[in-house]
Amino acid sequence: KCAVEFEVKAFCGENQDEKIDKQSSVRLAIRKIQFSPESTEVAPLSEMTFEFLMSEEPLHVKLYLPKETFYHGEPLKANVEIRNSSSRNIKNISLSVEQVTNVVLYSNDKYVKSVAKEETNDSVPSGTTLKKEYTLYPLLAYNKERRGIALDGRLKHEDTNLASSSIVKQEVLREVQGMLVSYKVVLKMTASGTVGSSEVSLEVPFKLMHPKPEPAKESEPDDMVFEDFKRAFLKGAVYGDDDESPTEA
């Protein structure tokens, strides 16, 4: 698994070039989360007409989603419509969710991994139609043993999830370094006939993100407790039982 993690580190020393000692520094792990934007989106849709040799009529395929943004843990509904006016028979229909990760560092490497897949026994013989909704589950729980999957950063006491879709403004895209993640649903099928078989595919992009949280309520004055810092709190916690703590002035 790969992920981008962030931390804030503070230390004290004689100057900023001094070697950082563990006993004179602290680190705080943080998570960077992009929440889903306001819903002004258009539902993703892709449709295409395929023509085959020795077939007078074409094959028409449509793939669409009910919305553009899905939340982590939410089932993904994909709708498929096939109108087979060709002389070919359609079989081996499958759908998958593919995670596309662009690692933008010294080079621009691209990794494509399937994180959910549905293989069906559905077929569409010549002269028939199919209209069906399929459900996919792009979850980390089904990909924990797989390599090369991009994940969101994780704090020590929390589990994580598949990496969220990256939202980057066009004007700063060239300056971004790190991992840029996107998702798409891919529909594949085999069109078989007397002169051979060919693969037909179609895809639509979508976003996988966290929902925007509700606005935080203002805390009551007595909800927050202030406590005086005491050096004694650090003894044993920072230096351990076997370490020698500094003498108080």
C-alpha cells in the first residue's frame, strides 16, 4: 500500500541546522482531508455505437451513474443499457472500479488498480436488449491483501480507507507533487460472431470522497478544561523508566 502522510514537527536547539535529538523534539501526525464539494454536478454518462464487419446494424451501449460523487463505504450503483441490433452476440459482461494513481515526483508514474469488480453471466443475443443496474463496492476491506493500492493517510488510533479523489485547481496542477488519485467505472463485454470475437469497453469517471461535515457547534465555556503544565508529567512518559531525566532548575 502507498499513501501520503503529513506531520508537524517542532524542536529546540542552538540553531536550525543542529541535528535534531528525539528528546528535544515532538511530532504530531495530521490528516489532510478534502471534503466533497457542494452538489452542482452532472451525473456521469457515456454511450457509444459500435459497428462490426459483416453486420448491417450496430451495437449501442450506454453506461451511467446516478451521481458523480460517492462517499467512502457507500455502494456504487452503475446502470447499463445495451441495444444489440448487430449480428454479434454479447457475453462476458463485467464492470469494475479502477483506481488511477499518478505519482508526480521526479517522474510521472501512473498506476491503475481494480478495487471492485462484478463479473456477470448476463448475455445479450443478437436482436435483443438489456437494461440493468449493477452494484459495486469499492472498499478497503476487500483490498487489504492487495499491493499497489493508494490509501488515505492514517492516524495511529484510526483505520483508513481507499485514497480519496484528488481535487486540484488547474492553475496549480503543474506545481503539485505527490499522488493524484482518480476513479472510473469500466464496462467490458465480448462481442462474438462467426468471423471472430472482439472486446467492447466503455468507462465513466466519478469521485470517491468524504462527505462535508456539519458545521461545528460553538462549545460552551465550561466544556474546555485548562490544566497547568507540570514538568513532572513528562517524567517516565518521555524518558522512560530506564532513562535519566534532567535535573529541575
